[in-house]
Amino acid sequence: MTLIVSSACSAASGRENGNEAGSSAEAIPAPSAAARPTASGSFESGGPSIHSPRPSAEGASEDATESPEPTGVYADISGSNATDPRRETPIPAHRRNGLPKGFVYADEAIPGLKLDIRYSTDYNFVGKPIDGYLAPLAILTKEAAEALKQVNEDLGKDGYALKIYDAYRPRKAVAEFVAWAADAKDTKMKEDFYPDVNKKDAFKLGYLAHKSGHSRGSTVDLTIVDKATGEDVDMGSPYDLFSPISSHGTEQITKEQSANRNRLKTAMEKRGFLSLNKEWWHYTLKKEPFPDTYFDFDIE
Ligand SMILES: C[C@@H](N)C(=O)N[C@H](C)C(=O)O
Ligand SMILES: [Zn+2]
């Protein structure tokens, strides 16, 4: 069991991946939205559920005085392993493993939520499922999930729903991103995800983080879908396009696309999330419960 503990990194939050809103766009041609295969993990949430425990936590702290150390006690164990009375069908076996204390499955906490967990599929900037993503699920801290539930309700009144691309991210996944960036020979997904960026610069340019807020469990990558059509709202650039066109405030997109990004941003900020200037899809809960703890348990 290993875990690293952060110290201050970025401006606004004191952590890498805090709010760095404010940088301006650079001029590049707008890439077309990437056509992609249907992600095997895409589905819509049916509402709250329960989990049973699993034997041990993989998260631990190097500095118990500074971070809330996972204790090996697991949260939300209101039933053992069978059927949630609120669901019509049994909880699938792969989802009965329980979670570290303080974490929940996002789709079970947020009715109507959609998931498209790219890092559990081949369609991401690496081009294969990423370490630690054993299932196409989104895991968040309870606080982040509760805030996101409110965002989803707010947007629902206007006919929209949230779709999550990534939530909690194990440190082993971040380590895979680091190795990927260092491997200059592998440019398999360049065209779709980093056409104008040298992958070795992805961290330096802020598109990836060595200590990602995602590993703290209260950071989420997401977009909005139209509930009536099920279609993604047009954000002007696809998810995980490492390019200036993905920045808030870019002048490379239309007014309508900009308004769509702002719809998401306004809704997220209203419920306590901070944006990341470089990536329109990335948000971190301001009052996150584990501000200094980087977890490494698998998503399953
Ligand atoms: C890789 C992208 N989805 C992302 O989350 N980037 C930020 C900067 C991160 O790695 O934390
Ligand atoms: Zn992100």
C-alpha cells in the first residue's frame, strides 16, 4: 500500500489542478470533433445503491498529521451483497467490492447521470485502457458526488444532463500517463488528441498533471448532454483534445459553443467547483475532503 501526500503546487488552490482560469487562447486551427467508437462503458444512471465491503484500502498517507488517512474501514455498507431494494435488478458482482471510506459510485449517487469512461476503453489519448480502470465506472468523494447531484438537478431543469468522462483516477494511471509522454515513438492517438502538441510537453503545458487532482477523488472531467436527444452539447472541441482551443476564453470557437461551455462552468461554480483554464471539461470541488491525499485503489 502506497500513497503520496501533496504539498502546495498551484496558485488558487495551492494544489496542482486548482483553478487556473485566466490564461488566453493561442491561435490554432479548430480540429474537427473526433469520431469515436461507442464506448463500451457508456450508460445512464438509475439512482442510488449500496455496496458491501472489501478487505483493505490501497490509499494510505505518508503524513497522517496532514491528511485524512484511509483507515481500512469502508463506507456506505448498508447491505451485504445482495439486492438493493431500491433497484429492480441485483447490483452486478463487479460492483460489490465496496469503496474506501468517503467514496461513492457517481452513477449511484446521481440519478440520470451518464458515463463515458474513456480511460477504461481504447479511445483515449494513450489508445488503450489505462492502469487501474478495471471497470467503466466513475468514483467520487461523497462531497463531490453530492455537489454534482445538485449540478445535475440544476441543469435538468433546462433539459440537460451531465456526462462524466473521468472522475477519481488512481495514481498508477497517472504513472502510465507519465510513461506515455516519455515514449516519443508512440504517436498512435496523436491525430485525435494532440495534433498540435509534442506529447513530451503535455505536462509542461498543463494538459496533464504529475499529481492529478483526480487522484484526490473530488475532480471530474465532464460535459453536458441534451436530455431530449441524448446528444452531446457542442463544446467546440472534443474531450481531452490537448490544444489551446480547449481553453476557457478561446476565440477559436463560436458564440454558441462558448455559451455551452459557460453553461457548464456557471452550473459547476454555483455548486462549489473550480474550473481549469486549459480544459473546459475539468473541475475540482473547492472544499474537497482529501486535499492532500492521492489515492491508488483500482476502479472496479
Ligand atoms: C488528462 C485530462 N483529462 C486531465 O484530467 N488533465 C489534468 C490536468 C490532470 O491530469 O489532472
Ligand atoms: Zn481532468
